Amino acid sequence: MFLTVTSSLLEGFLTTVRLFVLTLVFALPLGLIISFGSMSRFSVLRLPIRFLIWIVRGTPLLLQLLIIYYGPGIMLGNNVWGSGDNGRFVAALVAFVVNYACYFSEIYRGGIQSIPVGQQEAGQVLGLSGRQIFFKITLLQVIKRIVPPMSNEIITLVKDTSLARVIAVYEIIWSGQAFIKSAGIVWPLFYTGVFYLLFSGLLTMLFGRIEKKLDYFR
């Protein structure tokens, strides 16, 4: 029974890891783009983006999952995500990417705006272009400053992936919960916690090493 449970949980965990990795792949660069928009001098661009960030950060991710998955079908009469497991997974991925991109954008924005303006002015005096100033002066310091808050959000993402089961994405919690109905046993549900702890622990160690690598900015 233990091997059967472990095998089933590993299958669900692969879906969890897949959702986690793909969310980061799309949300990290999208968050940077959104942060530039939220800092734009043009109110026509800045205000809608700030409003979107306010909506996403002010409503539960669970609600966003339900709206993104069921909304198009109800309002347009067409399930744009398609049927089956792949359709549900894509809808969940879109919801996670939009949600975390907005959170990441605020972290990026805080990091960029925390860099003293004098450093940019010094770069201009040295004849550097705006692009060179950003990549050679600003960006490296921003990375150092955003690693701690970014690591917290990324570790939170590991646990938030469990919310995908609300639209029947077969992640690890779903796999563990299935044994309650099929076999009348509850311990597989607690067993899922081991996977989360190990995954979060590895990420914590990874970000700890990254912070040490960036200590040269002190």
C-alpha cells in the first residue's frame, strides 16, 4: 500500500512541479514588464496597470482560478481552455501567471525605486547610456535587494499550487485526498506534507546560497 500511495503522490507531485516551474518561467519576465508599465510616466499606461495589480492583489487566488476557468464559458458560451486535463491545467497556469506576475511586479518596482537616483546620475556623467546604466548599475543591485522577498513569494507559490484542485487539476493534494474516498485511509493526505516540506526546504537552501553569492554588494 505504501508503494502504491507513493507512486500516486509522485504522479500528482509532477503536476505540482510542472505548474510551479511554468508559472515562474512566465511570471518572472511578465512581472518585470508590468513593473515598467506601473512606473511609466504616461498615465494612460500606468493607471490601468496599477488598477489591474490592485484587483489581482486584492482578491483571492482561489476566486481568480474559478473566474478564469469558468468565466469564458459562462460569458462567451465557449470554453476557450478546451476539455480534459490539459484545458484545466492551462487555465490554472494562466491564473497563476497573472497573479504572481502582479506580485513580482511590485517587488521589482520596490527594488528599482530603492536604488539612489545619484547612482544613475553618476552613470550619465560617465557617459553611459540609459540601457548601460540599468544593466551595469541598477539591475545587479536590484537582484540583491529583491532576492529575500522574491524567495518568500516563490516558496508561497509551492503551497498555492494546491489551489489548482478547485478546478480538478490532479496535483498532489488531489492524489492524496483520493485515497480517503477509494481506500478509507487518511494518512496519504498527511504524507503529501512531506513532499511540500522537502521541496520548500530545497528552495530555501537554494535561495540561501544565492544570497551568499550576492554578499559582495555589501
